Amino acid sequence: MSAELSVPQSLVGAAAGAVTFPVVLGINQLLVLKPLRLATHLPALVVATIGGISITSAAISASCAVVTAYSLAGPFVAPLTRDTSNHMRLNVPELLTSSLVSVALFRSLGGKFCSVVPSHLANPGAFARQWIPAYSNKYATSSEKVLIQEIGKKYGCHTCGKRQSVTKFVCDHQPPTSTLPHGGGVQRFYPQCDKCSGLQGGLVTNNKPNPKSLVTHITSLRAYHFFLPVPLAFGYLKSLSPIETRVITKEIINERDIVVSSGNSSDLELKKKVEISPGDFPLLIIWNKVVSFFLSLPPITQFHLTLWTFSILAALGST
């Protein structure tokens, strides 16, 4: 029987994934999205697509971090136990499954795809959740200020996401009055901190690109930045299998029996006959077959299917 996963190694792997996920999202903002001026001022569908890609890349990185940390931690936290790092090796279907679970968990915890892209000072930011109507381009009334304080304490500054460190929120006109046409337009009030309000002044008076008009929010963490270490679940399922890792070839004879050969073409004698183990779950087998079929398609077909999938996710993420 294969050994179960080491608990200390699993804790180290889970911690590595929990740290890697938000760190990669922050790196994406700083080194990729901000230099390319990809922020919340773009069309909603474009922003949602960019956010979905960023979350997926962070989930893949975090999954790899879980596997790597689990393997490297063995000699330090569990030196006397059997090496089980072979159970933590991820194949493509498992990696894709981990990414999809991360995206689903991100959305279920209240995250939107726009939440992981930089905020643009001339548009509602990444943390814009609630607002109140601005009936004129003049400053907010006393009652409107009270409502904005309540929204700010709940959701934070709509641009940078800060909550606890902000004592008083400013009522921010969106879009800014200076960017409206002479005929005016519909505006809303959003909560904004003093720092972001100060940055906004003078930067949105014209439409020329200005790198200072983009605000990143790396340290503003929320519940949806939590990463679920799905690779550990796959490793546990693999550890339930009674088939030793030295076995090379498996051939399914019928629904219940598995014949295992040594993999040597000159020696095909029957080595072992075992029942299908709890680790061979039908849903995982079906998922593996689906992904294998996808990978066997022509590259152009894979590209179109991937594009359609991201378009659907983006449409859901923009709601």
C-alpha cells in the first residue's frame, strides 16, 4: 500500500500556496498590467478577461508552489517518514482542475475579475461595489457623506481598497467632473481615501496617458485572496491507490479487474491482479479523458475553445 501524505509537509505546501497566490496577483499588477496600462478604465468585458487570466496564472503558480514546497520540506519536517512526494506530481488535467477551482472559489468569496487589475483614477476602481447617485456636480450633502462613510467602512476606498487605516472617506465623483462634456452627464459618489483623492487632482484633467493615473492595490487583501491547496487533495487520492509507483504499465481488462505488467516487452507474464482502488474515481477518470481529448485537438481548435471559455468566464465575471 502507498504511504499517506505527510501532515507537516502538507502544512508547508498549503502555506506556500496561500502566500504565492496573492503575491503573483500583485506581481501581475506591477510588472504586467500597469506597464501595459491595463486597468479598470477599459471596457468591462476586457477587464474581466484580463482579470480571469491573471487569476488563472496565479492559481497555476500557487499549485506549483504547493507541490515544490511539499517535496522540499520532506527532509526538514518529516525526515523519518517515507517519501511521498511522488504522489504530489501534477499532470495537465489536475493543474487545470486546480485553476478552475481557484477561479470558482475566488468568485464565490465575493471577488470580481476586475478586483485584480489596477484602478484608474478617472473611473470606478477595483473595489467599487456600492455607490450613491450624485444629483449635481457639487460636493456631497451631509446625508450623502454619512452614507459614503458607511460604504467605505464596509468595502474600503474604491481605488486602493484601504479600510482600517482610513479615518474619513471622501465622496468621489465618478466620472470626475473635469472629464465630463460641457453638457454634463450622470455621476455617482464612491468612497475614496485622502491619498487617492490627492492623486486624482490634476491627473484626470486631460485624456493624455499618465502612469500616475493607475493605482495598484497589492496589500489590500480580501477573503477572495484565499487559495485552496487542491494539489494536496489530488495527492491524497493518489495515496489511496494500492498500486506501487514502480509499476509502469496498466491495462484495464474489464470494469473490475486491472492487470499490471512489468513494462518489459519480453516479459508479459501476469504480475498482479487488484481491484479498482478508491483513488481511481470515475469523475477524475472522465475529467482526465476530457482534457486528454482537448490536448489531442489541433492548436487552432484549442485556441478557439480557450477563447470561447474565457469569453464566457469574462461575461460571468463582469456581472
